[in-house]
Amino acid sequence: MRYVLFDVDGTLIDALDNQRLVWRTWAERYGLDPDEVYRVALRTRPMETFAQVAPDQDPQECLAALHELEDEDVRTGAYAAFEGASELLNALQPGTWALVTSNYEHRVRGRFARTDLPVPEVVVDAAAVEEGKPSPVPYLQAAARLGAEPKDCLVIEDAPSGVQAGLRAGMTVWGVNTPAAVDGVHRHFGTLREAVGDILAFASGSFPHRLEGAAAVEPKLRAALDARA
């Protein structure tokens, strides 16, 4: 069996403008520089962002305000699936793919419903793990829930933290939707559309099973995930 694990924002859903607008609105609410806040938010989780840009504010209140804005964006924001996403996801066999996101499942489901994308049986979101990307835990949890070995999994990512998470999980990692290859990826595609055929070939078993250079799964983390499965 082959398995495909997808990041969501920036990989399947084009949400970059939405994320920038949400953070801009949040920053203006707190009287902060929107550009600086967004720069920090791109490389940290929300609670870490608040600690850096608004250390004098209650982080729980900051998080509640951010969640309010993000939920409103799911209901009213304008965004779309990347070209090729619908064709790709509908062609994959149920039980052979999952979503691994730093967002929350209810937002993913809302966006997928609005863009007419199917939702798989396994969704690993921010609430499912204590350690987010670049930790390998989210991808290892997805593999465990699918009953998959990391060596049989293909990760599709667009962000450096997600690429590192997939590599540290001992999986093959392909990058999409970036003009240049993210460090560490085994293959790079400028767009998701360009990758569709090869992703389906990997899933069907017609693509080589393993690419040289994939990292070995970290033993302690793998043991912990096996114990949970």
C-alpha cells in the first residue's frame, strides 16, 4: 500500500491572502504593525506569535480574537482550491490519504465544502497533537491512523516547517506551489497541477517505492506513535 499525506493551506487551498488579512485585522485590533506581526506569524504557532509581538497581552484573549477572525473568514472569505486539487483528491482511494494541517478541522471542513473538495477519513489538525510542524509528530500520527509505515508515505508540502516534519518522520517529501525548491524535498513542482500525475503514480505503485535521501524516522517518536495506535 502507498499513502499520500497532504498539508492544506498553500498546498491544496490557496489561503495566503486570507491568512494575511486575518493577521492584519488582528494586529490592527491590538495597535501593532501588521507587516511585522505577519512576518512572525509565518514562522511560529499563534501562542508563540503572541509572546513575541504582544507580550503584555493575555495570550488566551489574543487566541480567542484570532479564532473569531479565522472562523469569520471561513464563512465569508474569498478563496479557492489550487488547480488540480479536486481531480487529485477524487482519484485517490479512500483510506490511502490524509490531511495534516496546523489549522483546525472545522475550518478545513468549511473550506473544503466551499471549494467542493472531498474530506478524507483521517485529518490531523492543531488540536490533535501537542507538537506541531516541524515536529514529525503530526505526520507520524497520520500514518499510524492510516495503518501505514512511514517509508510508504508521500508528503505533499509547500512550507519549510512542513517539509522538515515529513523528512524527520522518515517519509518521501515532494514540494509544490513554490517558485524554488524548499530545502530537503526529494522533488519539486512549481504548481500542484504539475504534480498530479506523479502523485497518482506513486499512490498506484507505478512510481519507484523509495527515494534515496529520505531520513529515517526518529525511533523514540515512532515508538510513542505506535503505542498510541
